[in-house]
Amino acid sequence: PEGNAENGQALSVTLACTACHVDANTGPAWLPTSTEAGIGDRALTRYTQDDYTGTAATPEQYLFEAIAGPGVYLVPGFQNIMPGTYATQLTAQDMADLIAYLLTIK
């Protein structure tokens, strides 16, 4: 389904995604820094990198894979501590909303 970024942002707080990806440096940061673009821009090319081990062919598929199967590809320097339950916990609409939100973070 088509995602709603506003709903995705609210969901990212409800699910506590922001605890690791915004508030702490536990997981790869979503927000841009002085040396790295935000997750929305990184998703545009991450799946084309030589070290990428997943199967995504689009930014949306990459983000889906990162949420639903967090161990498929690990960003260098990080360990997989993300819950592996989102594939069954989230509805298709929830997933689309989260992905739409993440793509807005440039």
C-alpha cells in the first residue's frame, strides 16, 4: 500500500525505533550528521554497494528488508540487536508508513 509518512513517524515513536536510531547511537542513525546523509538518502544507494548482502532492488525494498529481516545485511560497525519480530508484528500498512517516513529523512 501507499505509505503515509506522518503515520510512520508516529509509529516509529510508538515502537521505540527512535530510542536506538535517533536518541542513542545503538543502531545506525537515521538523522543526517556532518559526515553522513540521513537514512532516506542512504537507502537510495545502500542496496547497490559491493558489501551489500541482501536481495533488495529498490530503496523501499532495502528498508523493508532492514525492518523485517534485520540480520540480512548489517551496516559495518554495528551488531544485530534489532528485534526480529517486526515482520509479523507490523501490518502491510504499518510497514509502508514506516518506509515512507524513513525516505523523508534526508
